[in-house]
Amino acid sequence: MENKKTNSKNTNPQKQNLIVDFFNEFKKDKTGMIGLSILIIAILMSLFEPLILTYKEAPKRWRDINYWQDNPVSAPPVWVNFFQKEKASITSHIDAISFETNYIDGRLNYKILFEYDYNFDKSPVDLIFHLNIRGNTGLTWKITRPDGETIILYDGLYNSTGNLRISAFNDSKNRILRFYRESVPVIFSRQAESLITNPIEILFNTKKDDMANDFLALKGNYEFEITGEFSETNGEIENPYMVLVGSMSGLMGTDNMKRDIFSGLISGLKWALFIGIATSFIAVIIGVMYGIISAYFGGFVDGFMQFIYQIFIGIPVLPVMIVMSAIFKPSIWTMIAMMILFSWTGSVMTVRSMAMQLKEETYIEAARTIGAGHLRIIFNHLTPLLLPFSFASMALAVPSAIVYESSLSLLGFGDATIVTWGQILHDAMKGSAVLSGLWWWIIPPGILIAILGMSFAFLGFALDKILHPKLRNR
């Protein structure tokens, strides 16, 4: 009993020493450490996705047009401003500085104040006011510019329950054009045609005769006041805010559907990791077991299994996956299943050759002598020895899985219900991003696919060197 306890106690230190030795060897490979660092960062970003996302509901509402309605169309990233002499306006969320409510004759009255310090050289795209409301209310929205001019942007009745959204570009255009015509001589007022004149450029323009044609930003503090009264006693109001829609938006800009590309890239990261790791892990495990069984039994079994292997290895994967995706409804799960179906062949021959050598070892013969069955020998003696050598194959198989999914999505055969980098590239292709010069819609997802694939490739090469010592001197 004492010997058994001593042996069991010595087992853990031996395992710990193996892990420490492995990691010390791994640390010597710089590319492996780079790959591991990138992978850790990617995993952390996936875990903390809700905290990182600019738009929290982006994964669920990626194709919901209403969710993105306050964003500008095809706007470049905000950091592009650093490289421009004239600074473009940036999309900003403006909270109320004052929100007063009181009751007169049992009816709710309210007054909401906003302030915004405008310091850009180019005009915004729109100015939008939001308010959650229930009941019938009269509402007035006015702006006081830095030069003291006051413009009533909206004055009317609202009868509904839900989100009240007033766009200065759409709902206040005639009022802003009236302000222009009243502010300039008659000969210039004719320049403001309602069909072609941008009212937002007049709203944030310095007061002058040619306001309709020449924009000179009126910088300074803009004040916004919203006042109203409910016609009923049970009216409710909450969550007032404004959005200044700039010509630049977000860390990665927006696409032609006003979607925030940064949120799409972060949402697609978890799917890239899941598709790559799940596909490669299952496919390599299948390949390892296939190679071991083929080598162990030999003879007819080996010949038949190698015949099946030759059939699968000769099938062109991507064309077959395209045909299968066209026949069946595109789904992320069917894509993973198809990739596993055609990717398990990668590690078969390497494992088979190693298993053929191991099955001739004396301890395998001894196991047979004492009556060990085939399954016991395969799972207890061969698999534990050969499985570690498949780790490198797993890492090297991940980039292929990511590229396959991206290729299918790019061609329009991906799962449109989720956000993946391939889907973003597909939308960019359909939206003529290249012809329109929307580089921020194309380059970031392409770079992320390359970086994530490269990180797993680095890991695979490092593991290959450690687990196959003969490669160290190559």
C-alpha cells in the first residue's frame, strides 16, 4: 500500500515537470508566442464582447435597418480626421443637461435642454431628437445658434406610444429654408431650392448671403430646447436624447446600410474562433482515430479504409461545399458539418505511419498476451501516445476552416442569420465597396481573417517543432 501511495504521489510532479518543460520549450519559439498572444487577445475580446461593442444589440439586429437609422451612410472612421486639414463632424450622442417636468391641472408639462459645442469644419449629416412617450402631446423643438439666432425646428402634435424620432433633415427642412430666406436678400433667397439644398448645412452655417452654396462652419455652443404638454392626464415621457449625425462615425466607419463595422467585426470574432476551433478539433480527432484503426488492424481493413481515404482526399472541397450550400439552406451548422466531412483526412497518413510502428512494440504484444482487447489497446495504449502529435495538426487546420467559411459567405452561400467576417465582405462586394472607395468596409475584415489564421499557423509550427524534434534543426 505504501508503494502505491508513493507512486501516485510521484505521478503529479512528473506531469507538472512535463508541462513546465513543454512551456519552457515553447517560449523559445518567438512565432509561437506571437500566435499564442494573438489567440489570448481574441478569446478575451470574445468573452468581453458585450463590454466592447459600441452597439450592444448588433449581433442580434445586424440586418435590422431601424436599429441603425441614426448612423450616417458609408461614413469613414473617426480617426481619419487626424489626417485631414479640415475636420469632419463626428457622430455623437447628446444627453440632456436639464429635464424638468411638472403637472398643471393634472396634465404633464415638460422642458428638456441640450447643449452641444460644435468645433468642426464640415457640416453634419443630420440632427435627430429621440423621446420615449405615451399619450397625446404638443411638442416644440427649437435651436439657439452661437450667433443668437433661434430657429423652431418642430412644432406640432404627436399621438402615439413608443419612440418619438424627429429628424431635422426630413422634418425641419422647410422651417430651416424659411429661416434662410428671411435672413438674406431676395436675390439670394432664390438659391435655396427645397429639392437640392441641404438644410443641415444652413443650420450649422455662418449667417451670410450665400449660405445655400458656401459652407463656413459656425462654431460654438448650440442650445436646444424641447417643451411640450400632454392633453391627457396619464401621459408619460422618458429617455430624451439627441444624435448629431456626422460625416464620420465609429472606429471602423459604417457601410451603405448605416451599420457600424466595428461592431460587426467584434461580433464576427467569436464565430471565427468557434468555426475554426470546433471544425479542426473534431476533424483531427476523427482523422487520428481513423489512422490508428487503419494501421492497427492492417490487411483488408487497412486496404478498404485507405480506399475510402483516397476518395475523400481527391474531392475538391470548396466546389463541393458551394454545391451543397446551394442545395441545402445555408446554415452555420451545415457548414461546420461539411468542413468536418472533408477535412478529417489531413492527419490520417501521419498518424497511420506512426501507429504502424507502435503496434509492433513489445508492450503492445504483452498487452495482447495478457488478453487485452482491441479497443483497450487502441484507446489505452496507442491513442494517448499519438494524440499529442495531432495538436499541431489542429492548430494548422484552423486557418483553413476560417477561410472556407469566409469564402462561402463571400460567394453568398453563408449563414445570413449571424455576423461573420465573410458576411461583411459579401455585403461589401454587393454594395460595390471597391468602386465606391469604401476601403474601411473591405480591408479590416480581410486583415482580421489573415491575422487570426496566421496566429494559429504560428502555433501549429511551434507545436510541430516541439512534438517532432527532428524539425528543430530544419
